[in-house]
Amino acid sequence: MGPVSKRATIYLDADLHTALKMKAAVQDRSISDLVNDAVREMLREDAEDLAAFDERANEPFVAYEDMVKWLKADGRL
């Protein structure tokens, strides 16, 4: 058995809705499929960001002020 779908009500900007309907028609897909794919991609990007944060968790913290001072002393600012 496949994943269970849940019904949700969302409100889209009228122009976005029109564009989404057109894209769905051109691709012979449903609006729900397009929205599900977009949300999956957004969550996948979030998961990648969280993994990157985890990988860098043990790096030393550098305060913004110290970074600006370092860039200025290094001649980059």
C-alpha cells in the first residue's frame, strides 16, 4: 500500500495559481503532484543544510566583530 494522502487547504496568489494550473496541464500532472514535489525539494534542501551544520559543529566560533577585524587587518576590507 502506498503512502496515505492528507487533504489540506492552501491559499495561493491568483497569478501563482494560474501559472501552476498551466504548468500542471503542460506536464500532464496534477497541481497536488507539483506542490508535493516542491515541498519535498524544500525539505530536502533543509535536510542538507542541517547536515552541513552538524558537520561543522566542532569548528571554532568566530564572532562577527572579530571576523571584520581580521578581514581589515588582512587587507580585504
